Amino acid sequence: MVSKAEPTKVLNYWIANDYLDVAIFLITSLDNLRNRGNLLKRDLDELKRKLKEIDEKIVQNPDVAVPENLEISQLFKDFHYTELEVIQRVNILIELLAVYYFVMRKNLRELPKAIGSRDIRPRELHKEFNYFVRQDMKDVWRNFKYPDVTHFVELSSKEQNTLGKILTKSAVSTLKKFREVYEFQRNFRIVYNKYKHTLSESTGMFGINKEKLIVQSHIFVRHKEEEKTSSGKVETKYHTYLIPVSLGIIEYFDKIARNTWTLLEFLIGNTLYFLANKEKDFIPKRLFVESEEDKNDLIQICNKVTTYAIPNIRGRIKAKAPDQQTMEQINKKIKTNYIYRMDKDIFNIETLLKEGVTISKD
């Protein structure tokens, strides 16, 4: 079995090496990510429910499915806007993955501070999307803190070789997921941006083949670009993006959402375990392992290694309540503006240490 993490020693290491706010931020990020994933799953489930409702109504009475039927048209509109919301949520999740991946590679200690508009500009964000498909096995190994298997002296050469092959398969799967996420982002980027900033979508339109009971419906999103012709002249061209309504596309959204969420959870979790092991090698808790043979081999190997820890780390921050005068100011502002801006950082290291931080491995 892996060794037990000693919370006090781990906490002291984080403080001594300027990782305390990073670790707290990672712990908080994992918790936040789970909630964001639940919201996206809720929307995907709602999308399936609405499609089923439409299908049942039309199957029961195909004659109602005519463009003049405002009730059916509104059902399609509701479905279309839920679909656009899903596209938006998936893209936001992809942007989160890109931001975390970018900052954590450049300077992990800057992650909690990289919350300003200038910390990663749109141009850098698009470069990061391209990095999703440019990266290779060595990049994945480094970025996701994959270990050097020869450092696990408890394992025989054969076991180290087996572990290396399992890790390689996982890294290949990681690259595949990144490429699939990139393809979605590239194809739906403009639809996402138009939905955020304009009212250029057309919804509620549908058609039906009454004999075969086949329904066809699409979302149309208009887009304008200035393009150069072969003569060098700039022309304004209009395009329309067509997004279908089907169970297949819902399953596709679900796949990309899972890929993105899993990659980000894998990235944050591995980095946290890396810090919990004082930046030494460990076998990641989550690996993309498919075959039962590999899963069984991995369990046996992990049970033999005792030089690292994979704790379930929770953080607890003690925050001092504001004094009476400050509380009155806060309440006054909230009554008039419904929001209050504090001139301090809740992750300020000096304040955290003064008030107290504890971590638990349970």
C-alpha cells in the first residue's frame, strides 16, 4: 500500500516552498469543478428530456407537427436554447482547461494570482487551444506529472516495464481526448461567441416526414466575416451555421463535456498529489486504463509501492469576521448595490497563516 501522508509535514512543506495558496486554490478548484460538472450534466439531461417530449408528442399525433402549431414550435425553441446553453457551458469548460493548462505549465505558483484580464489574453488562449493538438507524449508526461517508473525501487524490472506500458497507454488516451476537445472548440467557437454577444440565432423551425415519422430541426446562427479575394479586395461575406437536433449530437456534447471535465480534474488532482508528495514521483490516482488486465496489474503494482501517498486532501480556512463598523458598511452597500467589493484578497498568505490553515487526509 502507498504510505500515509502526514498533514503537518505536508503543510509545512507547502509553506516553506511558497505553495500554500497554490494548494488551497487547487483543493478549491476541484470542489468547484465538481459543481460545474453537475450543472452541465443537468443541462444535458434536460436536453434529452425535451427531445423525448417532442418525439412522444409527434408520435402520438403526427398531424400536430405543422409550422402553424405554436405549441410545437415553442417546444423546439425551448430545446434549441437548451442546446445553445450546453454548447456555451462546454466551451466555458474548455476555456477553463486551457487557462489552467497554460498557467500551470508556465509557473504553477502564479496560478492563484492569474485571475486578471491581462493574465491570459485571447490571443494566448487561442494559442493554447492549438497546443492541445501540438503537444506530444513527452509534454503529457511532464504536464500531468507522470513518474519515472525506475524510481519505484519496490518494483521488479518486469513490474516497472508493465507500469510504463500502462502509463504510456494512458498518455496516448490523454492526447486523443485533447484532440477531440480541440475539434469541438474549433467547430463551435463562432457559434459560442455569437450566442454570447449577439441575437443572431434562428430557432423553433422544424419539418416532419409523416410517413416515416422522421423529424428534422436545426438551429441557425448567422455570422459575418471580411475575407480577401484573390485580387486583394476585401469583401464582406455572410455565413450561417447549422446545428442539428438529434440524440446523436446530445451524445457528442456529453462525450466532449466528459473529456474536458476529466482532463481538467486529472490535471488539478495530479498537481495536488505532486505537491502532497513534496514534488516527488507518484503513480497518478486517475489513469485512462481500459483493459481489465491493465486495471488488475495496476492495482497489484500500486499495492507494492510505499514511497508515495495519494491522500484525500481537504482544506479548511479560518476567516476572521469583520468588525462591527466594517459589517455595517458591507450591509449598507449590499442594500443599495446588491454587491460589495472588498479591498483585500481572501487568499492572502499572511492572513491565512495568521488565522490558521489545516489540512486533513481523510
